[in-house]
Amino acid sequence: MIMKTSMKMALASVIGQGRRLASVLVAIALGVAFMATTLLVSNSVQATLRDRAAASVGGAAAVVSVPDSGEGPIPVALPSQVKSALPQAKVTAIAGGLTFHRTHTGGQPLRLKSLPVLDERTKLDSGRLPTARGEIAVSSDVAAQRQIQIGQSVDFLSGEAAKDGNGGTTPLRVVGVVSPDKSGPDGVAPLAFALNDDIWELTGRTGFLQVQVNLPDVGMEDEKTKKLVAGLPAAAGLTVRTGAEEVAERQRFLDSGIKVVTTMLLGFVVIAVFVSALVISNTFSILIAQRTRALALMRCIGADRAQVRRAVLFEAFLVGVIGSVIGLLLGVAVAAIVVSFAKGINGLVPSVAAVLVPMSVGVVVTVLASLAPARAATRVAPIAALRPVSAQVEGRVARLRIVIGTALFFVGAVCLVMGARGSGIAIGVAGGVSSFLGVMLLTPLVVPAAASVVGAPLRSGGVAGRLAVANARRNPGRAAATASALLVGVTLVTMMLVGAATGTTSINASLDRTFPVDSQISAEAPLGQSHADKLAATPEVERSGLANSTSVTVKSGSVTISDSSLVGVSAEAAKVSRRADAFTGLADGKILLPSDAGIADGSPVTVATEGGGTLSLTAVVSSGKLESFYTTFNSVQRLDPKALNQVWVRYADGVEASTGERKAAEYLSGVPGVRIQGAAAAREAFQKIINIVLLVVVGLLAMAVVIALVGIGNTLGLSVFERTRESGLLRALGLLKSGLRAMFGLEALVLTGVGTALGLLLGISYGIAGSYALLNDLGGVTVDIPWARLLLVVAVALAAGWLASVLPAIRAAKVSASVALASE
């Protein structure tokens, strides 16, 4: 009976407060939808990969592969031995290996494989598959990225020297373009297909990567087939599995990658759910405060504390169920859209976990977030709660909360500094979490004080401005509730922006210290000053200069360093460097050495070539990292008149490395054997990766920010309702409707500004500390704060905060002063 009464009270409350609970439903629905979408898409991808793993094995009874140790390949004799032992078997042998395709930038890696079986996942885009030696089919990605066309002759290199673009070449003619199955073991690796004999010649490894044994339905168990194949002489030391075991192994390998991505996404889901919990708790706290008299009346007519507490909790349960159902339906719809647009996913595959986990999390988080408001509902004595009081005013923040919050903040700050100074990433992360929790506990104390500072300019803006600042400070709990949710989102976004900018700048600086030149161009034919001048005159190149190099033995006292590269740098080439001090102290008669060479600054050094040339120089020890020894261009030319010349290039700002390298190769097209190497491509590739990761991370954090903005609008709306009589009194005293709307709008701006300002301070601190913890090994961290992006964050947050106040302010202004003064 008691439980039934509580349920009736809760149901009546949900029905009666539907509009006020709308934002709670939105917060729950968004968090649950995010989780449901993540789990459903992940489950669909895993199901697709499992299907493809099974299809790639093709119902094989046994599969032979190279062991994990990498020893191999599979002997060429194995397929014939299997065929002799099992005449009825279909044996498929797959060869493959890594070779290098020669381009103007040197040897580009390319994975060769035996001819594929064409099906719905592996399709022939154009041309045909190779039918004779000297022919090759390339993947569509390789054809597009390396500008390869059918009929073109492609040079391939082999051996270790291939990585540098040296050595002999083997030409193959392109006869087809294939779109391979990217979910297979080769993934998105650059891929090409050729006959086995060509693969073995280019890779230098005669044998197979895998052998599949398929049997017709002859009643022989797969396990027996496995044992028979494993016992063959050529199978000694190889891995032999049944078809089912091979499918399971491939699933394990594929699932591991998906699980990493899913875990990362669920991390952002946790952030979104945490912000949702803040919104839910804040909303229920305000609703309970507004219903204090109603709850007290229930107590006076016979309801006990337990009934009231159960009613509040059951109300939260009902709201959680409704919000979770809405979120689940939304998540299913979004997942279906994602799967339909994603290439390669067979279709949406639901699972029990993908449905029950988001639903359970949504309900449990809602109930847990309502525990504190439920306890607060029964703390006030019924008679005291029935007294007519105005909206709750400023109160003292609990001392225990202040003590715990302060302790967490300072302990976390110390750990954060320790992590940044090299004590370990784990300590830094723990410090960040601890300090942030401390700030969250201190928000009722910090936010009102910060509101005075942020709102100072508004005090001179008239009555509406002064009232807005006073309202923002008057109720610490309400102010903290409004600002805290946004604080979480802005902190995380700012941390990622600062961390990404600092990481990019620091790594670029490290590359500039180690590889100060964008591109180094060499050729089989001699390069001279005319070539450098030609490149310098092109729009893609900012500077160019001539350098030369030779192999030498360096001697100084007891130190002897053999097979070292001595690079001669001209005055023009020195200006090409992106590191201003890279060649400081370099002059005729000097040799620039790395600090780890073991030769003291100012020591006499003798360099000698294999041809007998010698040169006496004086050591200048560099403060940065060097990959070679450096002297002047003229010194190397005197030492070795046959030294190979290079042209060093610095590309103009805004020119992509790939574009600059391609244009440089075109301008030097008349020179045979042009090769282009340097750090520009690595720098550009890293920047692209950082930009993609940052875009994904900020996009995922956007869900938490959206939920936070929903919470701001809800808190403002409820506080406006809570202050209906106050608004009526202000109207009666002469405040215009426009002034009332401005007051609520400015109050929203003040609280949004506080949350944004605190988020910026914390986010910048965490971003810098995290960069130091992660990048200390680079030899220096260059802090870079992206002010333009942070200003955009501030603008978006303030605009959203203002918009969140528009509807509540309009509703407040519509109520006449007499009606507002008569409200409870």
C-alpha cells in the first residue's frame, strides 16, 4: 500500500511537470543515444568482419600459415605434397611480400600478392588480371595516389637499398586496376597483384604466405585433415589450423582493432553521461526546492519521509525509463543512417547488450543523480516548509565540501606538475582528474566570486545589468549548477585544442632540429647552381641552395668515426634551413658535429675519403641534434671533387609537401634519376593526422557540450519560474518587459562567461601539462595556445548561453505583474 501510494505520487508529479522535465529527458536521451549508436555500429562492424573472416577462409578444412615468429615462407613443395596426400583436395597457395616502387621521392613500399579471386568484395575496376610474367595489377588507391595508369611501365626495386631508391630496377607493365577487400588482413596497405614468379623475384623470398586446403564432402573431419597436413615434411615448423580455428584467429585479430576504437568512443560516452548526470541532478534539486511546500503538505496529511523519498526516486526512475527509450530509438535511427552510408558494412546488427546497456545506464544514472535531491526533500520539517518564503537566497557552502575540494585540487595540482616534469603519464592523469574534481566541489564558492569579476562591466550598464550580476551571485548552488555542466565541456575542448597545437608545434620543432631542410634533391646526373636557381624562381619554392656530400672517416685524438656522411653547405643552402641556428659557427676550416660524437668543441679534426683526400678542420659542437657532419660547400669540394651535389629546398608557406615535390620533379624533368627526400612530407603527414584526430575528438566532445547547453537552458528556465513573484515585483516597481528580458539574458551571459572562463583556464593548464608529460622525450616542448580557436569556443559558448535564456525570458515577460505577485 505504501509503495503504491509513492508510485501514484511519482506518476502524478511526472504528468504535472512534463514541461519542466523536458530538458532532463533531452539530456538522458542524448547520452543514451550516443551510447546506443556507438554499441550498435561497433556490433555491426564486428559482425561484418566476422562474416568476411569466414568468407576469406572459404570453408577450408585446413589452413597453413607462417608462424607468428615470422620464420618462413611456406616451402613451394607443400601444395604438391598436400595434393599427393589428398588427391581430392583443392589447394590454394597465396604468395606475397613487400617490395618498393621507384618514384621521384625514392622507394615507396608496395605489398605484392598472388592473383585475387574476384567477387563482390574484390572487384576489377578496369583492365584485366596479369596472365604472364612482367605484368601487374595495382589497387585503385595505389593507382590514384601514385598516378599510375593501365599500360604504364612501373619500376620496382628490391633489397635494403630499395628504401633509399638505390639499386637496380625491374619493370612491370600495369594491365589492371583492382578494388580489393579492405577488411582483409592487408587492410588499407598499398597493394598490387602479380604472378608468383614475379613476386618471388622482387621480394627475394621464394614460397607462400598461406596455403588453404578445401575438401569435398567426403566425411573426413577437419581435425584429421589438420593432423595429416601438419605431418607432411614441408609443413614442419609451420602453423596449421582447421578452418574454424583460422576463422576464430582472424576474428580475434580484427576484433582487437574494433575494440580499441569502441573503448575510445565509450570514453567520450562516459563524459557525455557524466554531464547528463550533472544536468539531471541540478534539475531535480531545483524542482524539489520549488515543491518544498507541496511535499511538506503531503507530510502533514500523513505521508512519512520514506514515502516522499520513494516518490522522488520513482519519479526519477520513470523519467529515466522514458528518456532512455527515446534515446534508444534515436540511437537506433542514427546507427541505421551511419551503417547505410558507411561502405563495406553489411547492415545494422542489433544485440541484447547494445539495447540493454544504454537503457540500464540511462535509468541507473538518472536514479543515482536524484539521490541527493531525494534526501533533501525530507530534511525540512513540514511546518517550517509550509511557511511562505521567497526563492532560496545565498547560503553557506558546507565546510566539509570546501575542505575536500581544496585538498583534491592542491593534491591534483602537485601530481599534475610531477607528471609534466617526467614522473609519469599515469601520475599526471591522476592529478588532472583529482584537481578537476576539486574544482567541481568548489564551484558553489568559486562561481559567485568569479561572477562578480566577469559581470563587473555590466554593473555600469543600467538596472538590468546590476540585477543580473546580483542574481548570478545570490544563489551559489543555482549558479554552480548552471556553470558546472558547461565547465566540463569547455575544459575538455580547450585541453584538446591546446594539446594538439602544442604537440604539433613541438614535433615540428623537433623535426626542424633534426631535419632542418624541407627537401633534399639529388640525381644520377650532376646538379649545379643553375638547377638551384631554377627551383628558387618557381612559385612553390621560397628558397633553394646548393649542397654536396661525401663519405668520410672522422678522426680527432683517440676518436675515430668511420663511414660518416660529410655534408657541404653553401651560404644559400644555410638560409634554406627552418632552424635558424642549425648552421651557426659554420665556416671554411670548421666542421659542425653532433654533441654525442665524443669530440670536444675546438678540437682539431681530420676527415679522409676512401679516395685518399684529407682535410684538417676545427670542431664546432652543435647544441641540437644532427644526422650528419657539416662543413662548407667549398671545403667538401676541395676534399672530394667528385662529391655528389644536392639542391636543398624550402617550400613556400601554404604549399603542401606532395605538391612541392611533384612540381620540383616536373621542373627538373630533364635531369635523369631525380630523387626527392626530406622532412616536409613527414611534417605534413603528422599535421594531417593531428587535424583528423582533433576533428574527431572535438566532434565527439560536442555531444557533452550540447548536453551542457541543454542544462543551462533548463536551469535558467526553472530559476525564472522559481522567481515569478520576484519578477512581478520588479515589474510593479517599474522595470519594463525589455528590461526583464535583458536581465535574464545578461544573467545567462554572466554564468556562461564564468563557466567558459574557468574551462579555458583549466583546459589550457591541462593541455600544457599533458603536452609536457607526453612530449618530454622530444628534447623540448614549445607551448602553442591557439587563441583564434579558443576565441571561437568563447563566442559559441556565449551565444549559446544567451540563446538558452531567450525562451525563459520571454515567458517571464509575458506574465503580468499582478498575476506574478499572486503566484505561490
